[in-house]
Amino acid sequence: MLNEYIDINSNSFLYLLSTLAVLFIAYFVLLRVIKRLGKNPKYLIPLETVKTVSAPIALILFSIFIRLESLRNLLGLQDYMYWFRKSSTLLFIFAFTWLILSAIKVIKHHVVGKYDLQSSDNFKARKVTTQFNILERIIIFIVIILAIGIALMSFEGIREIGVSIFASAGVAGIIIGFSAQKLIGTILAGIQIAIAQPIKIDDVVIVEGEWGRIEKIMLTYVVVKIWDKRRLIVPTTYFIEKPFQNWTKSSADILGTVFLYTDYNVPFDALRKELTRILESTDLWDKEVNVLQVTDTKANYVETRALVSAKDSSTAWDLRVHVREKLITFLQQNYPQSLARTRVSFESSLAVEKEK
């Protein structure tokens, strides 16, 4: 009986068998090529991602297989052609979308993996990471929306409804456009941040009077990690529309200032030598800037500014604290008369009468 069935459908059976063989050969040849490329470090596909990429490729080939007319003839399901083709189309859209998203993640992992965010000079790493994080979310969002749209438009009924809605969407479209203005503006601000990069991952910023680091840059908002471990959630439009301080915009190194308020008889040369000694005795200083200047004078005190440099803002803060403490200790121990003081002059009434 099986022989009779195969004879009746011999053409369909042979066509199905040959197509299946071709699909299997194409699948294994493609995996073989991917593995060989993965062994070469100059290509984007590492070996550990072959399994991830192979799954959507297998689904794409399977979607082609179930679309074959010979499969329906062999199974005796000719009347279900619509459902076979529709299942094939939806499965192909799903698998192809999965493949694109997997490829995006592979490319991001390969490119971002070349840079070390933990290094002291991580400016390039922060720049590349920021761009890829934002662009990855934007591309994923667009790909998923397009995939859902294409899948829905593959149904005739939904396509007709969509065409009628688009044809009569005049006023409604304007209303929705105004309603979604903020959302669209926020998304466009995220794209602008990815391109212009006013902020990057791990940038040191002053936002709303708070000192912190950029922890995450999402499509519509930014997470700022405050120094005391709080999180400040800020919309992306903030960094486009409002002024803020970015201490690491072009480089991580930064200058730090220490102000001292002393008496007029403070020995400036001795203070400069002590500042140099303090800086040379600590690893916090990057050996770039070492300046001590008198920046202002008042009736009761002299303002002296020590300008020092460090490799990043956190180190600069520790260096400023260290220098301030050591300079005050130096004045207390060696020149106590240099500490700021208020002078009061007393004159006896007898001396005043003699002068008269």
C-alpha cells in the first residue's frame, strides 16, 4: 500500500526529497562557512554565536520547506494551501527578524568588546558604547515594528482595514501627531544624543545641582548615578534643551582647586614648596598642573588658590581633600600666625584726651 501511495505521488515525493536535501546541504554549508569565519579574528562572527545564528537560519529554511506544493500533495492536504502559505510567510518573517536582531547583537558585542570601559583612559570606549547602545535600541524598535506591520499586512482583511484607515486618517492623524509630539521629540533627542554625544556612558555630569555619572542611556530617558548611590532619572530631551555640566566631555582628566584664606603675613614661597612636596608624595596627582596663586585680597584675609590636576574627577576630589588638609596642617604647625584672624585695636581714654 505504501508503494502504491509513493507511486501515485512519485513526482511530488522525489521533488520534496530533493528539495529537502538541498535545504539540508545549504544549511550545513552555511554553518560551515560561519564557523570558518568565526575562527578568523578579523571577522564579526565569533564561534560562540554560531548556535545563536543557526536557529533562525534553520527556521527560514523550514518556512521555505512547508511552502512546497509537493509537501501538501504528499500529505493529501491540497485544500489547506492558504494555511500552509500563511504559516510559511509568518514563520519566515519571525525567523528573519530573529536573524537580524541576533546579527545586531553580534556586531555590537564584537565592536564594543574591543574597548575596555574599566581603563583609566576610557574616552573612546565610552563614546563607542554610548553610540551602539542607543542605535541598537533604535534599530531593534524599528525592526520589530516593521516585522509586526509586514506580518499584519499579509492578511487581506487587515490590509483592507489599514488602507481604509490611512485613507480617512486626516484629522485623527493630526490629533495623534500632537498627542505624540513629546514621545517623538524624546525619541529624536535619543537619536541626537547618539550622533552628537553631549553625554556618554560613564560621563561625570552636574545635573539639577547633583554630581553623578551617566549610568544608562535609554531611548527616552537617561539614568544618572549620584555619588551617594541614588539614581536620577532624566528625559533625553533635558540634555538637548537645558544647560548642564559635563566634566568628561572631551577627556577624563580634570583640574581641581583648593582655596585657603589666611593672614597677610603668610609665606607664599614656603606654601608653594609645601604644595609641591605634597603633590609629589601622592599617587593622586598626574604630574601635570601644580600652581599656587593669590587670587583675591580682603580687609581681613588673603585668598590663595592651589590649582592641581588628576586623571579623572573622582581622583581630583580625593586630591583636593588631601591637599587642603595637608596645607592647613602645615600652616598650623609651622606658621600659626598666618591663620586668618580679626584684629581689634584698643585705645585708652587718656591717650585720646592727650591727642585732643
